[in-house]
Amino acid sequence: MEGSANLNVMIKAARMAGRSLVKDFREVENLQVSMKGAGDFVSKADIAAEKIIRDILMEARPNYGWLAEEGGEAEGKDPTRRWIVDPLDGTTNFLHGLPHWAISIALEHKGEIVAGVIYDAAKDEMFMAEKGEGAWLNQSRLRVSARGRMIESLFATGLPFGGRADLPETLQDLARILPGCAGIRRLGAAALDMAYVAAGRYDGFWERGLHPWDLAAGIVIVREAGGFVEPINPQGSALADGEIVASNEAIFEKFSGLVRNS
Ligand code: IPD
């Protein structure tokens, strides 16, 4: 795809950070067996990747604002635009040597996500989209699935871990959705869950308790692939609330209705 200057700089930042993370990922296996474990090493890898991304994006667009998992928030001279970055989505997978993690970079303009890149560096899959320009996986155009029957549909979600308060809600979701579908996956990287909906690998995805950087890039990628994305609370905001439901158009009404229990 012929991307804009902004998209190209996002792709470059994702690739450079990906190179650094792939190198660190190879180290993780050795560290697993050490006394100290891989935790410290992974958080250093995460911070290093964010620095690579920030340096590249801020050099290209010094006036834009910044919101990222590790480095917090900074308003830019241009208050209408900001980068929203997760240098390593799927940190737990990375830490356990599971090759399912990604770099997620979004550009927000006046509160709307206008460009997004999700890069699965371990598999060299670059998911990307710009508003009005379609969504792409490497050189191929992306399209959400056409599946219209819930019973044939495969979904993804996240399961709250470590004592999170939203566990009961999620278990109720599962009880409502599982009996009438083809399966629910929990692969542990929300950005990739969204990218996979755009690619038609999943028919839908929902999750609560997320952060804006987990979701931002996926929103434009799913929409540009022809999918629907909404906050779980129809009056809310997906980014601000960290709650999302996304799917192909054919099942959206039924699927979002089940998620919302409406
Ligand atoms: C996590 C992943 C996971 C989701 C968690 C997120 P992180 O992001 O996206 O799939 O269930 O809620 O926090 O911490 O690996 O960037």
C-alpha cells in the first residue's frame, strides 16, 4: 500500500522496535531458567522498544502529543494530534517465551484514531490502516470475515487475571456466548486480537479492563477492514473506558447484544 508520510514513519518505528524485541525474545528462553527469571529483562526490553519508537516518531513529528504504556502522557504543541503506543502488547506471552506479542502504534487526530499499525515481529506480520485507505497485512488487503451464523463464529476475549474486579462479569459473558458459538480464544495480546478480527481469523472480539494503547491501533484497522467497533457501553468511549466489542458486520447486532446482555 502507498501510505502517507505518517503511516510510513509508524511502520518504520514498529520495524525498528520489532528488531530489538526479537533479539531480546531469543534471550528470554535462557533467562527462564535463571534464578532471577526473565521479569526484569523483559521490562528493560519493553522500555528500550518504547524509546526506539518515541525517538523515531518524535523526530518526524516533534509537535505531536504522546501517550504510551511505559512513558505516560505528554501534550504536544499541536494539541489535536497524539501518538498512542504500546511497545509490547502481550508482555506475559513474551515473558513466557510464547511467540504471540506485538507492537501497537496509533495516531489520534481530534479524538479519532486515523492511522494504526500492529506489528507481530515474531511472525513478521504488519497489520496497518489509515482512515479511508483500507487495511492491509503486509502487501495484502484485509477484509473481516463474512460469517453470518453465531454457531460458526470464532471469538476472542481476555480473561482478567491477578485478582481483577471484572472476573464475575467476564465469566457471565462466557456463559452467555460459549454455548452458541464455535469457540472462544484467549491468546493474550489484545492488539493482535483486533488485528485478527480485521484479517477474518476471528469473527469477533470483546474485552473489558483494557488501556487505550492496547486498543487504539486496532480500532482503525478493524473499521478499515469493514468491521464494526463500539464501546461495550453504547454511551461510553472505547478508549476512555477500555472496553470494546468488535466483529464483522453480519453478526455485530447479535454478538454485541450478547456481550451487552441487552
Ligand atoms: C495485555 C494484553 C492482554 C489483555 C490485558 C492487557 P500488555 O496487554 O493485551 O491480552 O488481556 O488486559 O493488559 O500488558 O501485555 O501490554
